[in-house]
Amino acid sequence: MSALGHYLEEEGIATVAVVLIRPQAERTRPPRALWVPFELGRPFGPPNDPAFQRRVLLAALGMLAEDGGPVRIIEFPDDDPRAQPDPAWRPPCVPTMVANGSPELLASRMEAEILLLQEAHRRWMEQNGRTVGLSGFAIGECARYVADWLRGRAPASPRDGFSAPLILRFAVDDLKAYCLEVASAGTAKPSSRQLTDWFWDETATGAAMHVLREVLQAQEDERLRLIVSNFVVPAARVRAR
């Protein structure tokens, strides 16, 4: 996006980029950029904090009224207020995870865990009135579809125009979002690190994702290998072999 700004400016459209990786912005040299010290995926700060997000947006738009250039990068002065852990937060209660179980065992534990968390997810829905979802599955079906891949069944895509590997990616993303929504229900405000540590280190679903990635990377389907290598487990969470 930083590079695209130059083309837009040549057409007479003023631009300002909100950037999360400062060295990248320094290399691409956008006409104007606001560097924000937030984690990837949160260019305007934490979710459900419109006042803070508005500050970031106004800081970016304010650069359009300032002199300077042809390349200008300024730093947003404040950190994400949700970056620090909330001591009041308590993770959802799930059975002790079997991190090194067989694919069959982890598939069964994941399905059971997702059903166990349904009541907590209803509380999330009461608070927020919405959820996210790409696969088109109900959450139990979503868990079953991913579990079938873990069990070596390679189920077909249930949706016309969408390949089975793509539906698998959507189903994995839906399960992650479901678990993180469950963990975010209530009045406490856990940090992203608290949430992801709980998911990847303490849940059967997180353990199943690790094994799913390892199992499917051995498949011959190049597209499947590409999807599971890049989209099932974040790079920072991939286990060393």
C-alpha cells in the first residue's frame, strides 16, 4: 500500500498510509505514513475501542493538512492500551489438553471441546450480537470437517466454486475465531497475547491445529500443502521440529 500511494499521488489524489512495519515503510518511502506500534492485523489499535481507533484515524488524516515531504513518516505516540495483560481475566475452563496425542485422539478431543464451549459462546453472542464465519458451517459441523481431515479422510468441499483445501482454511479460521470469542466473553479485557497463549498452549483445538499442519504437509496436493503451511498455524507459533 505504501508503494501504491505514489501512483495515486501522480493522479492528484493525496494519500496517507497507516503502517505496522516501519522498516518496510522506510524502504518503500510512501508520500505520507503514520507508523503505529501495534501488532499485525490491528492497524487502528484494539477491537471494541472506538475512541482509541478514532484517535489513530484522526492522526493519519491530520497528515494530509501538514507540510512536508516528498516522503514523511511520523510515529503514533501511544501503545495499544490492550497490549498489557488483564489480571482479572480467567480463561475458559477446558479439560487438560493432550498436546502430543494421535491425530485421531486430537480430532475427537477438538470436537468435544468445541461443543463444551457452546454455552460460553452464547454469552459472547448476548454481549456482542454477532460472530464471524467464512466456511458456512455451523460450529459443530466446522469441527467435524476439520476433524475428518485429521483422521485422513480428505472430505470433499460442500460448496460449489470452493475447493476442499480452501474450505478447510475457512473452517480452521472459524474454529480459531470461535475459541477466541469464547475467551473474550465477560467484562475482563484480555490482551491478544493472553488469548493466543491460551488457545495455542492450553486447548485441544490449538493442539489439533499443530498436528493438522504437520499431517497435511506430507500430502501430494501442492495447493493443500501451501494452505496448511501458511494459514493453519501462525509462523510465530509453529513448533520447532
